[in-house]
Amino acid sequence: MAEEVRAPLAGKIVSINAEVGGAVEEDEDILVIEAMKMETPIYAPCDGKIKEIRVKKGDEVEEDDILAIIDEA
């Protein structure tokens, strides 16, 4: 089953710390969003493998946009 990773707020992607096909653990930071000069890490909601990353560094995102998809382990 796949788990969507959604943006908790609007902002700009400043860092991507995971790659497609890579394994992640629950609560591992996979992306960082900057909003109002504050950086917010986005954590994996489950253990699994990154199936898809839908953003790239510098992208502007809106709240609730899908950032990545993780295939649960």
C-alpha cells in the first residue's frame, strides 16, 4: 500500500533528503520546506521505499500538495 506525503503548509522546497527507490524509516526527514524564513522538515509517515518524489528543489508548494509517495514496507 502507498502512503502520500503531503505539505503541511505552503512554502518553497529547499532540500530533498531522499531519492526514488531509497529506503526510509518512519519519522526520517525526507524534505525541507521554507516558509516565512522558517525551515520545516517533512518526515516519512511510515517505513518503506520512496516510490515517487513529485517536487524538486526550488518548487513552490501549497498546503496539502502531494510531495512524495512511499510504498509501505
